Amino acid sequence: MTCRNCGAEIADKALICYRCGTATTEAKHKPAALPPASRGSFTATVLAIVLLGAVGFFLVRTEGAETSRVVTWVAVAAAVLIVALRAYARRR
């Protein structure tokens, strides 16, 4: 049998050509196609930065010791939401 790439004479049962390395038969299995890159992770990161900046700005603008518990809980909830969004974006 001759190699279809370089024309070298190779054995009938050869899997590849000894000169050029070309396969003698077509592959039975094709590799899986990669999914397109998602922009969700970038969007979640930007959203997290903007949200943290807004909460930080609000906490700085309020009177130091008089910051209410509601504002503190909102900041904690925002941080939990950001962590959840990042975890969700990484799983995709």
C-alpha cells in the first residue's frame, strides 16, 4: 500500500506512514466541538464591582456610627449575591 500523503510504500496493516506520520485510515471518532466563549463571567464581574462600589459609596456618605442595621444587611446580601453570581458563572 502507498501513503496517500507522501507516496511511500508502507505495510498493508500499518496505521500510520513511517515517513510522514499520516494516518492510513480516517478517524472513527471526531473530537467534541468546544462551546463558544461566554461573556457571562465578565458581566458578573463588572456587575459585582459596580454593586460593591455603590454600597461602599453609600456607606461612606452616611454618618459613621449611625449606619443602620438595614444598610449593613443590604451590604451583606449584596456580597452573598456577588459570590453566588460568580459561582454560577464559573459553572457554565
